[in-house]
Amino acid sequence: MGWRGLGAATALLLAAAAGAAQDYPPVKARIEPVKVTARAWYVQGQPGMANAANEAYNSNAGFVVTDDGVVVIDALGSPALGNELLKAIRRITPQPVRRVIVTHYHADHFYGLGPFRNAGAEIWAHRGALDYLTGGEAQRRRAQRAVDLYPWVDADTPLVHADRWLDGDASFTLGGVRFDIHHFGPAHSPEDLVVVLPQEGVLFSGDMLFTGRIPFVGEADSKAWLARIGRLIELKPRLMVTGHGAVSSAPGRDLALTRDYLAFLRVEMGRAVADFVPFEEAYRRTDWSRYAGLPAFEAANRVNAYGTYLLMERELLGK
Ligand SMILES: [Zn+2]
């Protein structure tokens, strides 16, 4: 590295230090950790989609206090929220956050990673997120969110990559607590990770499961997702912390909402595709009444139906 390179490196270090000390917009939402087992906690975002009014606080995050540091699962949907989560953890334990496991690279789960990286945490995620991060889609999504969610998200919100990209399942023990990480993608996303704490009987499902609201399906592979919901049930968790909604003490029952909704989309849109009914007409004809009263229906259902319609076309054509 020449002199110019050193200069650039120094400038980058200075910029990083400035970032570490940066102020975030003041958050009104209360990030209140709820204890679910002896060592596991979670915070619950507000129902519905992220918007400026809920300060982008619409998703959950979890953390586990071991005897040798804290492991965090997901980082919430803005740098300010990530910073609030870090502060909430520090109110509970003086131990450092050693690791953050990102269940998937959707904006509402990873935009809060910056403060954790600045605090020295090591970030783990599945390699399946790299296409999204490096193919331009993550940048387009951030540009859109910088409009919809300003000042919580702006053009400078960092798209923080993992320090360790997993190729599949992984396990580790930290401070007496065993963590089993299962790769469940492609389902809700290519990179879906589920984190199981066998000693605590708790499973962090990311967006493999939504409780109490319409799931965001978009362009997800719902066929694979349905198959993997079956695998989630086989893990027999006592408690399940989901990506959105309250902790589930009856995972079997709550899995049914996501499973039945996905199956319903596939049946209705699949029939329309097979009968050459255009999407608009199929959407209008479908009786959505059993889901229309749930949070996020207005914002998510049409996109979910359209994504499923296109998916069923591809499945019908064998692509
Ligand atoms: Zn998601």
C-alpha cells in the first residue's frame, strides 16, 4: 500500500470513528425486552408494515444472555432502533454483545446492524443473502426506504455485511448455552436461518413464521416454504419467537396461520393461472374475508397474491 492508500485508510478509520459516535434521531418507541426463558429475551415490534409513524419498528429481535457475553438474533429496522436495542441489552447485563445472527437480510431485520458492529459484535448470516446485497437490489430497496422511512432510514444507512457467511447449518456453545443454527432457505428468503436453544426450549424463527398478521410473501418460493414449515414443527419447540408478532407458546397452532395462508394463495392463484384468468380478475374474484381483518392485509396481500400468481405460472411452465 502506498502513501495514498494509507491516506485513504486513515480517512476511512476517521469516518468509522465518526460513525461510532454519531447521533441517531430520537426514538419515541419503547424497546422493552421481554424475558421468555432463563436466558432468552425478545423485543416485539408494532403490528403492520414499517412506516414513518411507527419509526420502522415493526419487527422483533431476540437476545440471549450467556455466562460469556450476549448473542443477538436480528437487529431491527434502522440504525437508531439497533442502537436502542443495544442500550436495552446494556440495562439488563454489563456483558458485551459477542455475536449477532441475522435470520435474513430483509430491511426490517438488518438495518440496525451498524451499532452492533461498532460495539465489536461479530455478525453471522447465511451466504444466500449475498446475491441480494451485491446485485443492486439492496441498494434500490434502501433508496425506496430512505423516502418512505426518513429520517429513520436515509441514503447513508449502512448495508452491513456479515463477518462470517455460513454455508449451511452451524452450532456453537457460548458461556454454557448451546446454539443450533439451521438453514431453512429458500423459503421466506434464500438465506433464512432458524436459531434453536435446546436447553432453553426456545426457537427463533425469523420470518419463517408470522404470528397475528399477514406474512410478507412477495416473491418467496411458497412451495419450499410450506415444506419447511413441516420441519419447524418437527423441531418441537416449547416456545417460538417469531420475526413479527408475540412470542408463541403454542407453535403448532401459530404455524397453522402461515401455512394455511400460503396454501390458500397457491390454490386460488394456481387455479386462476390454470384457467388463464388474468391476475386483476382473479384477485377481485377471490374471497379474502378470512384474512382481510388481520394486520398488514392492506399493505401486503395484493403483493403476496401477485408474487404467488407469477410463481404459479412458472411452476405450471416447469421453470
Ligand atoms: Zn422478512
